[in-house]
Amino acid sequence: MFDGGGNGWLEIISGPMFAGKSTELIRRLRTLEHTKIDFVLFKPKIDSRYADNDVVTHDNSSMSAKVIDNALDILNFVRNNPNIKVIGIDEGQFFGIELVSVIKELVFQQGKRVIISALLLDYQDNPFGYVPHLLPYANEHIILHAVCSFCNEKLATHTVRISGSEAQIEVGGIDKYKVACNDCWREMKKK
């Protein structure tokens, strides 16, 4: 477990949409609010679904965040604020390849605790972004699940796009996505 003593620690929170990834990220950061541990939360500029300067969950929990264009902005911010010990990153799948080197520097060279919430797979079940490249370095990997939007009883592990777009990145919520268990996912793929 991360002790704040400069040993470095990487936590990855993954799962399909609506699984509570951002909620878990905020929960972990909220435990630090009444401590002497300085932390910061980042979100990608592309994600402005619910608010411009906050991470907002699908159930309306929120926390103020620094909005950034790319992962290098994280490194620059932390270099200018060396007192920060914990870095939260929401929607990690939206960052480019530089995310890998930034996280490795923060964790292994600077001894920071980094908590990332991200989709690991896109709506076609293909790797999404570069967070999957960080899995071998994670001290903790939490895989969350939602309840299937189709059968409403089994654990959902797949994100299903219902908007019709074929672009890998389409920011949205329940207006554009549902989630499916393995059985319902298989049935959809047969069609």
C-alpha cells in the first residue's frame, strides 16, 4: 500500500461504461480531503459531458478537476507543484501514448501515487487508448462491472454503442451507450 513516503504506487480502475469508475476514483481522492496529503484530479478537455471543470459521475457526484489537453500537462503541473503526492486521472483512455512515459515518471522517478480511471476496451472490444500498456506496472487493478442493459440481471463487461457512429472516440452517456453481459454481447455479435 502507498504510504506517501515516495515509494510510488499505480492504481488502475477499469470496466465498461456505467460501472462506477469515476465514482471510485472520486471516493479514493475524497479519503484524502481531511489529511495532510496534497492531491490533484485531472480530466481530459474532450470530456465536457456534465461540466467543464469538474469530474462528474453518471450519478451526479462531482469533484473539481484540472482540465488538460494532454498527459504532458499532468507532468508539468506536478513538477510545478512538488508538494502533490497523489494524482487522480479520469477518462485515461482519451490520452495519447505520452501517458505511459508520464505515469512511469510520476510513479517510478517521483514516487507519486497515481490513480487512473479508464475504459480498457472500446465499443468494439478493441484496446482503447494507452492505459492497457500500464497494466504491467499497476500495483492495484480494480475491474468494476455494471448490470447488463439488455437482460438486466448479469454483470456487464462490454460497452455497446447505440448512437450508430463508428468513430473510436465518441464522448457520451446513456444517450449513446449501453452495457452488455457476455451472453447478450454474444447474441448481438451473431446479428
